Amino acid sequence: MSRLAHIHSLYEALEALPEGVVGELLNGQLYTQPRPSGRHALVASNVGAELINPFSRGRGGPGGWWIIDEPEIHFVRNAEVLVPDVAGWRRERMPSPPDDQRFEVTPDWVCEVLSPSTAGKDRELKIPLYARYGVRYAWIIDPRERRLEAFALEGEEWNAIGVFSPGESIRVRPFEAITLELDALWS
């Protein structure tokens, strides 16, 4: 089987997954997992809720962004497909979302919410791939530890911006125009 046929069949396998199963193509392999737990989904939703008004809608913030839950990002069409929990694009780089499910513009920011079953994949596979494809900022949120880790891409490497804990009010790139109350993410 040619590499192209293999890639094509992997994406067909991803598309054929049953409802309730999330699939990603990472480094030429199909990875699947069930839909996130309630705590995971709550934290991801709260991140989006904190950012949508000031950054997508321009209410209480600068606007100019798309903040989207679980987009299907195609760094390589139908071959390198990642689904972060939340991602953001500056509108000058992506004037409008795509008509189909394939986001082919590299996001400016991604957020991964860790689950016990996905933490290794998120840290060891996805975060390096985000760097490889030029995502400028990444957040990793651990709901069990109630911790947010923020990174900025410098060259081809991630540079830690900071590690933030419950009770903190933070301003963190790329959304430093607002103060984020970390405790709002957990409740």
C-alpha cells in the first residue's frame, strides 16, 4: 500500500468512528478516545466562556479572535489531524471559519485539558506537534491539580510563561488584555 493510500484510509477510519468517539491522526497513527468526562468538559467550556466575550465578541476586551471548542485542525490535510479542547485564531489570519470541519489555518493558541487517559498523549505527542506546526501559544490545564501551564513558542521550542494555581488572578499571553480568575475554571 502506498503512503498516500495509507493516509487516505486513516482519515476514512477517523471519519467512520462512532458518535461519542474522538479521533486524531498523530504522526501517522490513528488515536481514539471517548468523549471527555464531565469535569474535563466543564473546564474546557469555562475556558471558552471566559475568552469568547472579550476576544471573539469584543465585549470587555479587544475582540479580533475566533475561540472555538474542539476544532478539527488539519496541519496536513487528512493526514496530521489534531483536536484540541479549545483553540483560537486571530481574525486577521483566519477571517472566517471554514465551511466544512477542516480547519487548515494553524491556530495562534491551543488549550489542552488533561484527563488521566489522555495526559500522556497531550504532553508527549500533541504539544510537540503544535510546536512543529507553528502554534504560537499553548495552555495545558490539569483539572485534578487545578493548574494552568502556559507556553509561548520561541523558534521551534516551547518557553514556559508560567504555572498558575487556584486562587490566582492572572494575565497570561496571548490573552493578557483581561484578568482570568482561575477559580472560575473549576466551578
